[in-house]
Amino acid sequence: MDELVTSPEKYIAFLDEVWQAASDSDGDPQVVYPIFSANLDKFNQILVELYPNWANNILSQAEADKARNVAVNFLHFSNLIRQFPLNKNASKQEIAIIGYKLVLTVFTRHKFPEKWARTQKNLGFAYSDKITDDQTKAISCYQMALKVYTRADFAEDWANIQKNLGLAYFKKITGDQTKNINTAIDYYESALEVYTFDKFPEEWAATHKHLGEAYFKKNRWNAAIAYYNQALVVYTRDDFPESWANIQNNLGDAYFEKFTGNQDENIDDENIDAAISCYQNALEFFTHADFPESWAKSQNNLGDAYFKKSMGKRYENIDAAITCYKLALKVYTYADFPGSWAKIKNNLETAYEEKITSNCAEDIDDAIAYYQEALEFFTRSDFPKSWVYTQNNLGLAYFKKSTGNRDENIDAAITCFEKALKVDGTSYFFRQYKAKIQNNLLSAYKEKITGNRTENIDTDVKTLKCQPEYSPNQFSQETGFTEPQLTQWKNAINRKGQTIIQGPPGTGKTFIAERLAKHLIGGGDGFSDIIQFHPAYTYEDFIEGLRPITENGQLTYSIVPGRFRQFCKKAEGREDTCVLIIDEINRANLSQVFGELMYLLDERENTERFIILASGEPFRIPTNVRIIGTMNTADRSIALVDNALRRRFAFIPISPNYELLQNYHNREETDFPVNKLIGILKDVNQAINNKHYELGISFFLTKTLAEDIQDIWQMEIEPYLEEYFFDNQTKMNKFLWNKIKDELSKA
């Protein structure tokens, strides 16, 4: 602010110059905008603070009969500032707002209703265009203008304000977002009562585009696609090339989202191909030279679409995705767009990881080329884990290569393995992976020394198999939990070796456990199994114990391995992660069931730990075994989970995920009033007032909810609530079906 105190004169001189130019030219942009362009550095907070006094001085110095002319000039001047295309900072809109407010002191509704209404409308434009959320103020201005601009007297102005009210509600970030979007749609549809295709084709098309955006935000992909296609009837490539390209991008997004939410494989292929076609269309107009940001956005979107495409050769689709992501990074640099840069870097990492872990190359030479390309991206400093992983894969590929000079291939493999071992990591990943690489290096040296190909090397290498992985994105789509949450959970279970997913009933704990296991296995040769504990479950069932066996008509007893010991024996023969899910883990007496296994659950990374079983055999938990338990926190038996056991598990808390419920019904287009149901569930859980007993959403994840809701509520929900509210009938009465039915049917 020192500049404001010491040298405001240059700002005042700028205002005087541009005011005179605007007055002399009747607000001609060709005269005024060059002056703006030469003074872009002055559009800042200093100008905002100086502007009110300067403007008031101009108005106060005008004679009474000329005040209206000055006000008209300020109206034009504010329009010029607001619409100036080369300045996107907030000060531009702030100055325009000050000017419009000044005009309203002259043009009152009583004396000058039309000018007052026009100024209110323009003031609404300025508020709506602000970077900060001022949509509520914009809405207020538009509604004030409608007091004059009625449909009967000013049909076109009325329709214009209806459309802009829709835009304001669409952009509004405060309040109920679903209600905001529905209100926006109502206003757009009102505008179309005047904006017909025959009389106002451009406004008709613009409003259809806005409707497409609104339905996209509602996850109503089919409706969004239909409205975008209607807009393209007017917005052709020849007549409106930029609008055409923007809608092509929007259409691509709609087809892409429709693809991610559809379970029909044939329809999925059609949607992703349509998305790719739309993004390619947009890139015909959005060139790197003329529209760098739009070009980069379309390249990134196209990369996402290719990455999701399953038809055709998978590696070709991944290559296309990688190419698009790399092109987008030419614009989305870390310095200018750090958020977009980070997102695309993450996309590239995911694409390269799939390329090397789901490698379906036709021969080893292709695999080697893949890994070498990936290492150009996975630098040791930025991606140490992926770098180590890829070096090991490259070494394995050279080791398997049968063409060319065998000695050179073995030397190349040894070089890769040795490079990977130079990374000094202390994390669980490096400790676990180091042993694998050392074994690979030992095998390579063994062949180098003997000159013979080692026959017992496991050639069913994970990185050279065509098996799909269950990606973080798939996990997020199916469970409603974010990829960062998945990463946190994955790190916890890999660190501890075992975890318990705990939460109230109906939160989908077992469903989440199964998906988490699927992700941990990672598409390799691992497997998962599930058992359910109950009060009668014993150590003999779980580890080993005497069981009656009949042989030749004679009853004898023999020590028989339990489920966990059988599971571990099977896991020993696998390279990749194997997951045992223990459903309702707290239903059994855990101290008795686990017994001396508690010793092995501590410090899982210590591969030397073992116990001697009653059979006299040593037993250890393989390093590739993970345990996931589920625990219903509403079950009073959680008290049986003692501190010694709790210390050996990581705990993942789960609560009702209303967003998942909303997304499910939007995706399935059930037309069930899910927002009202969510409101009811929130009221129920607020009344329960105990996070361990909250009502979950899994009861309501069904396509036929409209037909089943009464049975679900009366036969599943009410009995649960009656047990909880057994001493408070007043609360119980609030959530009986007859009350809930009325809430769901309210308009």
C-alpha cells in the first residue's frame, strides 16, 4: 500500500484518460481497450480503493441536468471494464460493480424503471463473473430486475434473465447443491419458453448447452448428451467453431462418465469410442498454438479415454494414453499449472505401471522396450519405488530373453538387478522387495557361472503375464471411497500385515474388504479367501487340532490343519499377495482362537519368527499374507477384543457413505427420491447420536428400491431401531414407516 500513499497520481491520470476516451467515442471498445491493454498493471487493489472517490467526484461535479448523462457514461464505462477480455483478475469486476452501484443512485426504479432494471441485470452479471462466489448477490440483482422486466412487457429481457439466473444457481457453491442444480434447470426451461429455435436460434442453442451442463452435474449422462447434441444443431463447426469444439469436449466428458458408470460391456465400448471421437473432434479446432489450455485439457481427456478403452490391443491403448498425457504436459507445467501438472503426472505413472505390470507384449523384445521407456519417466529421484520395480522387471525380461547373445542378456539382467539393489530404502516395500531382487540376481549369477539355463526359475513372472489389475480408480468407483483413502489403507495393512475394518451395521464392511483384497492381490498369482467367525469358533478350527477320522471302520483322532494354516501353506507357493478375510472377527473369543499366533502377528516383517505347533511342526506366516477382519461396532462383543490384539492390527473406521448411495441411484437412474432418503438417514443417525450404531446405506443399494422400500424399512430398519430406542418410544415413533412414507412422498 506504500504505492497508494506515495503515487496515486498515475492511477488517477489513467482513469481520467480512459474516461475521456470513452466519453468522446461513445464507449467504443476499439478506442478504449487499447488504453486498458497499455495499463494492465494498474488493474489491482490500489485502483479498486481509489475508484469510488474518483467516480463520486466526477458525478458530484456534474450539473443536475447533466447527471443522467454522466450516469449513462458510467453504465457504458462499467460494461467496458466488465467485458474487457485481456484481464481476468478480480479487480476488473470490483470496479464494474462500484460503477453500477453508482449508476443506481441516479437511475432509481421509481423514476427510470428500464435503466434501473438494465443496471440491476448488469450488476448481476458482474457479481456472477467474480472469482469469489457472489452468486447469491447476482441472483438478488436478477430478481430485482425482473420486477420491471416482466415476460408480458419485456419477453426477451425476461428470458435473458431467466437464463442468467440458471447460470448463477449452477455456479452457486453454497446451500444444497442438488437443489441449486434443479433450480438452474427450472430457469433454463423457463427461458426456452421465449427462446424458441425459430426466433432465437443462438440463445436456444446456448440454453440447451447450459441444460447439458446441468444434467451432467446431476450425473444424468443420457440427458446431458441429448441436450449437447441439440445445441450442435445450431453450433456447427462452420458457423460457431469455438462453441462447437467446447461442446465436443463436453460431449466427450458425458460419454466418458457414462462409460465409467455402465456395467454393460458392449455399451461401454460404444461410450468410450464416442468419447474418444468427441475429444478428437475438439482437437481439430483447439490447436496448441491458438488455444493452449483448451488443447491441453482435451489431450488429457483423450488420454483418460484411451486408458479406459478395453477393446483392441491393450498396449496400443495405453501407448495412446501416454502420448496424450505427454502432450498435455507441454502446457500444464509445474510452474504455471501445478495442480493439473500433478494430476497428469499421476495419470502417466498409472499408465506406465499398467503397461509394465499387465504387459501383453507379443515378445520379450517388446517388454524390454516398454520397461526402458518407463524408466525415462520413472526416475530414481522422483519415483524410487516404481524405478526399483521397473529395473527388476527389465532384468527379468533380459533373463528370459532367448534370442541374441545369451551372455550379453545375462549381463544386462545382472546390471538391472544390481541397480535396483542400490536404492537404500527402509520402508516396508523396499524391505519386502529386496529379497525378491536378491533371488533374481542370484539366479542370474548362477547361470553366468555354470553356463546353463536354470530350469527351476519361476517363469510365470507376474510382470510378463496378461492378467488385469483392480485399479485404485475401480476401487473408488465401486466403493465410493477416494484413491488417497485407499493408499492410506494399503500402506497401513502393508505396514502391520493385518487390519480390521470397523463400523456400524450396513456400511458395507465386507464388500469393502473384498475389494481391498482384490486391489492388494494386484492381478498377480495371489488369491483371497473368506471365513466367518462365530462364538463357537476355536483355535482348532483356525490353526490345527484333533479331529475324528474313520479308517477301515475304525475311529481314530489325528491333528488336522485349520483354515488359516491351510491358507498359509497355499500362499507359500505364490509370489504375490494373498489375503484372508475374517468376517465378523469380533464374534469369536479372539485370544483363544489366535493363541500363540499373537507372537507371529507382531513384527510381521521379521521373517525369522516361527512357532512350534502341537503337531511338532514349525509354522510361520508367509510375508505375502495379509489379514483383513471386519467388525460391527454395534455388536457388544467388541469388548472381547483385548488390547494385545488391538495393538497388532491397524483399524480402518467406516461410516455411512451417503455420496455412494447418491451416485448409485444416479448411475442406475432409479428415479427414487434418494436425496429425501439421505435426509431421513441423517435424521435417524442424529437421533441415534452414537457413531457405533449409525444406520448404514447398504440396505438401500438396490435397483428396485422403489418397490422394496416399505419391506426394507418395516422388516429390517424398524426392528433395529426398536432395539436401540427401546426406552424412548417418542423417538421411535418419528421413524415408523407411516412417517417415512410421508417424508419420501413430499413434493
